[in-house]
Amino acid sequence: MTLNTKPAPTTYDIDATGRTLGRVCSEAASVLLGKKSVHFSKNQALPITVTINNASKMHITTKRAQGKIYTHYTGYPGGLREMSMEVMIDKKGIAEVVVKTVDGMIPRNKLRKPRMKNLKVNA
């Protein structure tokens, strides 16, 4: 007899006040992977919603904000686009920086998109 029990949806809140970007995002990535759940399984995206609160009060040094460069390639010749963290925060907000950081910590496989849909960032 096998039991096909699905885990109940869970919410996990992280307060980012005064904490660094990497520490907050690595905790969020670990929870999204299901490492803190008793139902952990490598081949499933668990129904765990992670909410990061007070992202605008996160501690980011000016050296990090000016020195960190985000790049993406448009697909056209000469289409390598670069943007510093400082400019990205001004244009898109701190939430985009947090999402990109957590996204980089999730394994690159088919479960990446369903896991990232469970991340909410409140500035």
C-alpha cells in the first residue's frame, strides 16, 4: 500500500532588514529548493511560497552597487548589454536585483521556472 500524499502549501517569510543581499537570497533559494521541508525531493517543485519583506532596507554597500555588473546578450552582433547594480536598482527596483540573485542560485533545469514563481519580493 502506497500513500500518495501531497504536501500542503507552505509560506515562508524572510525579513531582509539590515541583512546582506547574498545571505537573504541564499536562504530564499534553499527554501525554494525544499531543503527545509520534510517532503524534500530533488525531482519536485514543492508548493512553498517564499516572501522577502523589507527588501529596500537591505544592506548593500556602494562598492557592491557600483561594481556588480549584470550582462545579457540580445542575440545580435554587438548585442552584449551591461548594467550595474546601481543603475538596475534605479530603473527596475531592488526587487529585480533580488529575483536575479535568487534565480542564479537555483539549478538550471525544468523545475527552475515553477520554483521561481513561488518567490515574492516586497520592497
